[in-house]
Amino acid sequence: MCDEISPNIAKEISNNVDNFLFDCDGVLWNANEVIPGSLETVKGLKALGKRVFYITNNSTKTRAEYAEKCVKLGFPASEEEIVCTSYISALYLHNMNFQGKIYVVGNPSMGEELDRFGLKHTGIGPDPPDDNQAGLQVVSGLTLDPEIKCVLVGFDKYISYPKMMKAASYARQKDCIFLATNEDTHLPMDVPFVIPGTGTIVASVKVPARREPLVMGKPETNMFRCLQKAHNLDPARCMMVGDRCNTDISMATNCGMQSLLVLTGVSTLSDVETYKASGDPTQATYVPTYYANKLGQLGKLLGFSIP
């Protein structure tokens, strides 16, 4: 499929979709700048009685912090409308009645969400190598905590060799759960250099651990299943709007939702054509139902006032 939205398609979307799930970075905003037309479109959909949810792989904010950012930028949002990977990871462990300690390669927001559920954790913050230790001397004096029964990897600006070594060593153990918030390759920022994403950090653990983690975020289905259960959502009446084919769009396909790719972030139409021609079943899930140059294009076709 993958047709550009038109007046007729916009009308079909309005008639057939009750729930809109929006990725944030690259769809609604870039960094702290609202993408023109996105705010008016979200507000217009809410005015039509549509339910709006914000679905992000970003692990550096709690649900409360993400709701605060949405409101600060003008988007109507409550904590219950936010699904982020820091929260989903903690909820997953809570729901399985996890009783051990978690080694976290991550950030304070991940720790806050774990704390909300009373989950014990360690590892957040700097753990630099000792400059006085050369080569393999870094392992001298290293011991593993027998209470650690889970490794959780997210975005960590303090990623270091000692952290990689500890996380991989724990994850290598058979009785240790291995979770990752997401495996995004890079961040969609309009700067002249590459910003490595969480997938880079996950790779630094899973490669030496020789083991794949259970991924909490998109394109896996955990985020939508959580939202579906909480709000009684029918996937056939849902649309995922995203900028990244191998996460946003793939999750939509995997969950039985329609999808709209906006070209204001990571993926391009050239990427879509490559996926369509690949013959690869996995890449087939990357192909959206529709595409638009930006979210405001949908708003204009629905008659909203778009500057």
C-alpha cells in the first residue's frame, strides 16, 4: 500500500479511526521546536472527539516528565495518555512480580519509574574506568552481586567499559532477565553530526553477552498491549503516526493498526520503496498504510486551521 493522504483518504481516516497514537520526536516536535502544523492537528483531532496518545521509545523521561513537556509545548496531554519505555520496563517487571535487584545501564528517569513500583536497582550514574589500570587490569577486584537477577539497558550518557562488562556478565547468566528499552540506531536531530541512539548502547551489552534482550519499546508490541488493556482499544480503530519505519510503522503492523508515516523525521519515501521491493517479511512490516509530508498535511485535509 502506502498511498499519500488525499481528501478522500483523510475522510476515511476520520470515519474509521477513533484513537491516534503519536510518536513524538520527528512527528510532533524536533528537540524543543514544534513542527509546524502538528499542534493544530492534534488539537483538531481531540476537538473531533478522537482519543490521542503519545508513544515514545525515549527512556530519558518519566511519564510525568513527558506529559509536562507536551503541555509546555502546547499539546493537550495527561500522564495516562503517555507511554514511554522507562515506564513500560518498570511495569513489565512489576507485573511479573520481580523480586530481585536490577542492574541498570540507563538514566535517572528509568530509576524513578522503577522506584514507583518499589523495585530495587543499581548502576545509574557514572562508572568510569580507572586510568591507572591498563588493559585487562580493569577486571581486577570486580565481583558480581548475587542479588542481581535482571539487566535493563536504556539511554545512558555515562556508558563506559566497566558498565558494559558488568551488564554483559550479569546478562550472560541463565537466571538473569535481560531487557532493553529500545534499539533505535540514532536520534532524529537536525544537526551536522550523528547522535547515536539507545541501540548503540544495547549492542555494547548484547554482543559480549551473546544474547538478545527482550525489547520493551517499538517495534515490539509491549507498549500497545499495555495501552490497549488500560483503555480498551480496538486495534482496527487505531492509527499509529510515526517518522521511523522500522519502529513506529512496524509496531503498527505487528499490532494490526493502520499507520501514517510523516516525512519530518528519520525515514524517507526511498526507504519505503526499498522495503516494498525487498521481499523480506520483516521489512514488509515497515511499509506504512499512508504517508504525508508532515502531520499538518492531515490537519489541512480535515479542515483544521493550519498556518
